[in-house]
Amino acid sequence: MTDVLKLIQQRQSTRVAYDPDRPVAEEDLRQIVEAARWAPTAHNMQNFDIIVVDDKRVLEKIGNIKSQVSEAFIRENYEQLSFSEEELLRKKVGILGSVFPPDWRDATRLDKAVRESRPTPLKQRINGSPVLLIVVYDARKRAPASEGDVLGFISLGCIMENMWLMAQSLGLSVHVLSVFAADAVEKEAKQILSIPEYMKIAYAFRMGHPVSKPAKHLRVRRNLEMFTYHNRFGNKGLG
Ligand SMILES: Cc1cc2nc3c(=O)[nH]c(=O)nc-3n(C[C@H](O)[C@H](O)[C@H](O)COP(=O)(O)O)c2cc1C
């Protein structure tokens, strides 16, 4: 049990460059996909498919897709930022602002950041990864009576966590790229990968081995008493 908790605590986003010449072993990929296979899904619908992309020519094509950070992202991202490690340690939620460009972390410069947002090729985010795992789902389906298919989306999250923990246990680095679900990127990626019209991209994993040891970054979580209640909402803690 402790081992599972340790693995969960150690899993993290690794946003540095990966070594394009250090492929992920086929056996490792098989185990990661096996972990996805056994994920819980609403009604056991298993409404997902995974496209493993490791052909350098296909990665190159995907890397040439341009994406532009949206106004909504820049403004809503700002709301989640802390401006010092002390602030992040105090808040215990959100992200350290220093990982973003200076204009994105200054309320008086957000308009400028939005105005100056330019399309950049996805290869900057793929950043050397030798393999991408692209998770897609059939948008024509929904879990029974699930408004907006919330249960289907939760299921896609279960798949994400299962794969991430498996990758972590194999010593592989992972970085989730939600940008693959953005309309413009999704459209081009679907074309390149021959994904049928009715399928949607949920997210992509970039995976691999970092080129250099990533610097330790501050990871925070709320204390248990901040989100658990005993017997009634508001009665903090586990009793
Ligand atoms: C549904 C989902 C989407 C995410 N999308 C992105 C993303 O597009 N880019 C990114 O850098 N991290 C993304 N993340 C990673 C989160 O930012 C990260 O898990 C969170 O900040 C906690 O950090 P940790 O993974 O190191 O524990 C995503 C995570 C989830 C669960």
C-alpha cells in the first residue's frame, strides 16, 4: 500500500526537453497501454483509443502544427498563479508564475500578452519527445444519462492517471499536452493521424527521458484538513 502511495506522490509533470534519440522501449509502451486498458470507465464503456506516435516523420509533421495561446488561457492562467514560493506554499494550490513569460504574470501587462500572442510550432512543446500518446474518444457516445458526458470525461482522467503512474513506475517522464484538444491543433492532428471526424482528441502525453536532470520544482498540495470533512460538510478533518 505504501508503495502505491509513494508512486502517487512521486508522479509529476516533467516539462523539460526530452532526448529524441532515447526511445521508449516497446515493452514499456505495452505496459502503459495495459494500465490504460484496466482503468475504470463509466459503464465500462471504454470509450477511448490511444495512438502511439513514434515515427520521426509523423512527429515532425505534428511538430509543425502551429498553435496560438488563447486570450482565455492567458487571463484564466493568471488567476492560478503565485508570485513567490512563499505564496505558493501558503496557498497550496496553483502554479508558480515564474514558469510563464513575464507579461503573463503581470496584471497590467495581460492585454499586451494577449495582443502579442503569436502562433508557435508544436515542436516547441513536444520538445524532443521520442513518443507521443494521443488519447481520443468517440464524441457520438456518452455514458448513460451523463449530461455533457461528464462521466466519460472522468473516465478519460482515470486513463490518464493509470498511464501516468505506470510510466512513473518505469522511470519515464511525462508531460500532459492539453493543447492537442484545442480546435485548430486538433483539426490538423486528426488529419495527419487519419483520425475519423467523429473522434475527438482528449489530450496527449509526451514521454521520454529528460536530456538533463530536471531542476527540482516546488510541488504543493492542500493539507487533508483543507478538503476533508467528517460526517457533514464544514466539519473539517477526518474526525
Ligand atoms: C486534465 C489535465 C490537463 C493538463 N494539461 C496540462 C497542459 O496542457 N500542460 C501542462 O504543462 N500541464 C498540464 N497538466 C499538468 C498539471 O498542470 C499538473 O498535473 C499540476 O500542475 C500538478 O503538478 P504535478 O503533475 O507535477 O504534480 C494537466 C493535468 C491534467 C490532470
